[in-house]
Amino acid sequence: QVQLVESGGGLVQPGGSLRLSCAASGSIFSSNVMGWYRQAPGKQRDMVATITEGGSTNYADSGKGRFTISRDNAKNTVYLQMNSLRPEDTAVYYCNYYRRSLNTRDDYWGQGTQVTVSS
């Protein structure tokens, strides 16, 4: 089992910035993908950004050019730097750990951290 603990959420004004952190612990194996997802009230949970151990990234169009995902493999930690925040970015942000092999499929989630963008 993998445990994921998010931090860094909070209230920020439009145009401001936040950096989210997610620390992973437990049965962590190589060749995993970590990412950030978000869910606003009344909406589905959507991918924000993902990153492999090798540093390959992909972003949803909503955050492209404003958000940056990174990871520190030695610390088993993934980050999401969010700049130029907009009210529509308001959501609960969840950290995700995913690993697929021939024998296993692991998919774990953190508890979520609230991000509110409002003036």
C-alpha cells in the first residue's frame, strides 16, 4: 500500500500562486507515475498533470502554461506549482500514484487539499 499526503492548499486571490506538495510512503516501486487531479463541486475528477520518474510530463489544457509539475525521487515527493490562478481553478486537488506491471496494478490517492481562488 502507498500512502499519499498532500499539503500546500489554501485561499489565494486571482493571479496569485500556490505550490502543492505530495509526500508518498509505503510500498513504492520504480517505474511509477505520479500526478495531480482536481475535482470541483458538481464536476468529475479531472487530470491536471502527471509525471514519470524519468521526468516526462503531460498537462491538461486548463493548466498548460500556468502549472508546472515536478518530482524529487529521492524524497518520493511530487509538486505542483500553480501560477496565475483563476477562480475556475477552485477545487479539491488530489495526489495520485499509479503503477502498472504484468502482475499488478496500483492506483492510490491522497486525501485531497482544498484550493480556493477568490477575491
